Amino acid sequence: MKKLLLGFIIAAALFSVTGCKEKKNYILATGGTSGTYYAFGGVLANLWNTKIENMNVTAQSTGASAENLRLINKGDAEYAIVQNDVMDYAYNGTDMFDGTKLSNIASIGTLYPEVVQIAASKDSGIKSVADMRGKRVSVGDAGSGVEFNVKQIFEGYGMTFDDIKKNNLSFKESAEGIQNGTLDACFVTAGVPNAALQELAFTAGLVLIPVTGPEADAIMAKYGYYTKTVIPGGTYKGTDTDTEALAIKATLAVNKNLDEDTVYEMTKAIFDNLYELGSSHAKGREISAESAITGVSVPFHPGAVKYYKEIGLSVN
């Protein structure tokens, strides 16, 4: 009997040391199941679950950035992949979040660029944004992040939507409009290359319009979430030279009330395992700790700050 009792005591002691740690269950809000956010989110969740002890993150399909930020703010998700410009609107209560500030969101860092790509038909005569005056231009779906991107870029060129014949069309509809001659140009904010523009380049051809010079600098000065990038020559059939452009960035957002140690561990797991992340998804190869602190206009979570400072990066 004494031996049996001793066995129970030892088992209980071992459990108290090794078995009392509960799994941490978190939701990573992503996007539609056919999109990059969902696929990359699954890879990110798997990385966390395999690299961090007692971690259980589930990548959840959602309506993308705006919905994701509302989920985080309410505590219905702990993490989310979002556009950094939409995150700025949510934090400051502007544009699509006009009058409603989401105060419970924070940044871990930016991930990969989503480029504001401007395509025009070869016959349109458009060589610059300024040449769009009086032209038929698609600015994305009504109320979308793309439409706000166009509004802000036009500001840099002293233009408004009144200067164009404005159309609100999806990426696919925009490409079809240029192909059939009902549109002169369109804006597409997405990863490079974009499937709709690839198809347009193969069928009717396109011209990529740059955003550069003092206009680009003015836009970036006013809207801190933009970064400069280049669309490499050859990305689309018939485009042989590099095109300067602006990009927003897919960003990893977090509920600001999550504890510092957990967010530190998860930030560290990403940047200590970039090779593995890049091997699992192409977008992982576009990520670095140095670029993660650029294009951020919403305060970093203290756990992320702790990691960046640990590796010698300066963040606020």
C-alpha cells in the first residue's frame, strides 16, 4: 500500500512539473480560402505550432483586412494578416473606419509588399499618372482599399476623381475593360505578378505607369504606410524595363493586450526561421526583420519591440 501511495505522489509531482502547462490556443485571421493571406497564414500557424512549445494557432478564413481588425479589436482573434494602410485607417478612425477608432490593435511587423500597380492600354497615350486626366480609369471596387490608394496617389499629382472618368471595377473586370477598349487604365493593389494583369499582358498588352520623383516622396511623407518598390522588367509580357512604384505591405497585427512574452516568442519564431518559412511559401522569401519595421504607422506591440531591439534594430 505504501509503495502504491508513493507511486501516486511521484506521478503527481511529475505532472506538476511537466503536465500543468496548458496549450495556448489562438486564432490567426487571414482572408478568403483562395487568397494569399489564407495560404500564407496556414504556413505561419504551422511554424508557430512546431517551433513554440504548447502553442496551438488556427488560421481562420475571413473577409480580410477590415474584418480582421474588427475581430482583433473585439478579442475574437488574437492575430491577423492585414494591409498596413487599412490598419492605419482603423487605428486613426479615418476613411473606411471614419469616426470609429479601433484601440486594441498593435503591430508585430510588415511582411511582404502589395504593390499599387497601374496599367494602361498601349493605345491610351498614358505615360504618367498626370496623363490620366479625362481618361476612363478603374480605381477598384467602391469603398475598397484600392480606391483609397488611388485617391492618395492622385493627391500627390494634384488630382481628384473629378479629373477622370471613374469606374469601380474588380481586377478581372478592369483587365477585361482595357482589353475590349472600354477602359484606358486601371489600378491593381496586389502581389506581383497579378493574374488579371498577366492575362491582359498576354492578350492585348499593357503599359505600366510609374509613381516616382517628388510626387512619390510627397505621398510617402503624408501617408507613412507607403514604401517605394520596383516592378522588375519582364514581370509582365512586353514590359522590359523596371517600373518604380509604391507599395503597401501585408502586415501582422495583434491584439495589444496579449502578453509580452507570447508575442516576443512568436515574433522570434518568424524571423529565426525565415528559410523554413520561405521554403513553405514564396511570400516567405520576401520577409526580413529589417523590412518588417518599415511601413508601420500603428504602434508596435511591446513583445515585438523586445525582439527587434534584441537583434539591434531601432523601433519606437
